[in-house]
Amino acid sequence: MAQIVKLLPHQASFVQAPYVFFEKRFFFLCGGFACGKTSSLVYAVMYAIKQLLGKKDKEGHNPKIMVCSKNITFLAKTWTNAFEQNLSMTNSEYRYDKAKNIMAVGNVEILLVPTEEPTQIYGYSTVMALVDELDELPTDIAMEAVKSINDRVRQQIEGFRSPFIAFATTSQGLKGLYQTVMHFQKSGIGYVLMRARTRDNIYLPADYIKNIYSIYNEKEVACLLEGQFVSIDSGLVFPDYDPAKNKLSVDLLDCIADDDTIYIGQDFNSFGNHAVALCVKKFSDGQVCIVAIKDYVFPDIRRAPEVFRYDFPTQKIVWIPDMTYKEHFTEFKKELRTFKITIAYRSCNPLVNDRTFACNKLFHAERLFVCPICKNLEKALLTHQRDPKTGMPMKGGVNSPDHDSDAFGMAVHYLLSWNRDLKPLYEVTLQYIYSKRRARGADATELEVASQTITADKLKAVPLMKAPNVEENEFNS
């Protein structure tokens, strides 16, 4: 028995708009994360199929609908999967030629088209195009993709409205979608723009909505969760660090319990090896937070284990080093073993932007704090800039803030992935971006980092595990 689906208001608007404003060619749904954009595209195609079944163009050809996204892998894991589920729910017969990336319902053909290479969008003639997540593309590629798609949407079907293009995407700042809309405004090209907020999706769990709104700042909420065109690039690597909210008034070095675990992020370089020590504390309000309790600079890295153990004589110490230096770990294996320092041995370093993203979200949610003694770290948090050309955190020499930033970021990313008490925040931060990347077919370097906590004696032949906030395995310590 077919199931009746109740559309959200913005989904219903997106589906019906092309048939209400039939004189317009372009339609945009700009929505927040998880507002139901992919489902909107599915419903839009199903509604169009119903109108197009049995119709032909003036040359007697079947109607063709183009469904576009960054690549075929992304389409297969998101839109195509949801579309097939809905066809099954409605007992609809369909054909799917995966080799040619063509689906068909009755005489209506659905062409699955990647947009990451706009020059490859040619040879089609379609009555409509539905475009998923335009802002996932670099801005220049997105603009070229819009032009290429527009060229192909030209099939006129007897008894159906004029050809049109509909976009559904998350706004990600002033990128391709914004630039397209601004171009239309300046050129006098008509369009219909609809917006949807994350919280408008009544099918999302209430705690998910609460958590995701709590970890974004005001601008990011407007842009990423409420579909507004807002610039979210400040130029600072840590724009969410606010000393008034995130800097403690007292040091906690003397308040660490004997059985606490200390996590130490470690950066390596030839003119001083920077490290930052953190712990996880539960405050009086019940919130579990990460606190940076001390920073270090070691001209001789072999002294580091002794100093760590002096500062934390009874606590378990987990050392989280820069894995690009892993070939040299055995050079101070004796010191690590003597002072009983365990190593968070990982498959690779997490991406720099993933580390800074994790830090900023925890700063904004007031779940990440810095003690006054961490003077080098605070200077880095307040001054570290992104390269205006590449957008990446800038690198430098002696006393450059990137060394403390790297040490701090590696430890925070590790804790957010591995500490069970932080899993609700992990689900609306790192897990969200990894899920999106996996859906578009990202390689392993862009995804979760496998790890294992080992003693110095086991530095060779280390079997790696996924973090427990990624899968339901126990925290290996």
C-alpha cells in the first residue's frame, strides 16, 4: 500500500513554485543543514514525472530531467538512494542503468549528471534540471556549472510549462549560490528564492537541533542553519575564541585529580617543539569541558617526557604527537618508556581545517577553556591568521602562532573524537562534515582518523582503530 508523505512547508513551496510562477526559469531553495533539501529534490522530480508521463516534445522524444550534484558518488549516496526509496513507497516501477547513470519511470528519463567538471556537461537536452548542493563546489566552478546546465535545459514538452532549473543547497557563505543570485539581480534575470531553517524540519530530534544551534556563532547560525547569505570568514583561524568566555580566571594545574588523564598535543620543529596539555573536567553545572592547563616549548624534545611527568606525577599521560614526525619517535622511546607516557598513535594527522573547526565549535559552545598560564597558546588563539590567498592557516618561523595552534588542535580533535562524554558535540560537528564528505566519495585523508593508544614498547607494528564516537567500539586506553 502506498504511503502518504506530508511535506514540510518549504518542501511543498519548492515543489509547487515552478507551476505557480511558470514565467520564471530559475528557482532556489537555500536552506540550513538537515532542513530536508535532498528530499525536496526527490519530491520535485516525482511531481514532475507525474505531469510528464505520456508526453513528448515536438520531435516525438521522451521528456528528460537532469539531476545534478558534485559527482555521481554523492548523488548515489544521497538523492538516488532517497529517490529509489520513494519509488518503492509509491509502488512505482522504474529502470536504472548504472553504467549510463540513467533512470526511467515510464517514458520519463532521469539523467544523473556530475557538476565538478562543467565542461563535461554537454550533449543533453532536458525539460528541467534539479541541482543539489551547488555551494559544495568552488565558487568559480559553481558559476561555470550554472552556465553549462542552463545551456542544456531547453526541451519543450507539449502540454508542460517552459524548461526550468531548480537549485537546493546549503548556503556556505558568499559562494556560488550567492554569486549566481547577485548576477541575476544585476542582470535583471527573474528568479524565485525560498529559504528553510534547520529547525523547520520537524522530523529532526529536538536534542539534535538544540546541540547544532549551540555550537555555531550568530553569523554561522544565519548562514549554515537558516539559509542566509552571510560572510563567515573573519580571517582569524580561531574567530570563536573569546577571552571573556573561554579564558578561566584561575589556573587548574593544582586542581588536577590524581587519577585524571592528561592529553598533550605535540608539534615538532627545529627551533622549539611546542606542546599543550589538556584535561577533561566536569564543571558544577554538569557540563563536560576540555581545559588547556599548560603550554610548553622544548628546544630538546627528549626532555619533554621528564617535564610532563614532573608536572603530572600521578596522572595517566596520553601524548598526541604530530604524525608527520613518526619516523623519529623511536629516538626518544627510552624517555617515553621511563616516564610512562602513552602515545596516541594515529594513521595520520587530521586535516588542519578539521582541527580548527573542532576548536571553534567547542569555544562557541563554551565547552573549551584556556587557563591563564597558557600565554603562548592564548597569543596564538588571538593572532593566528589565515592566508588571504589560500584560506589556510598561515605558517611561520620562530615564535609563529601556528606551532601552538597545531599542538592544541591535534589534542582537541582527538578528544572530541575519543571522549564518550563529548559524543553529542561530535555528532553535530565532526561527524556531520565527515558524513557529507563520505557521501560525495571523499578519500580516506578527508575522513575520520584511525588511532590506537600504545606504550613506547609498541611503537612498531601498531594496529589502528576507529574512534568510539565514530563506531560503537570501546575506548582503548
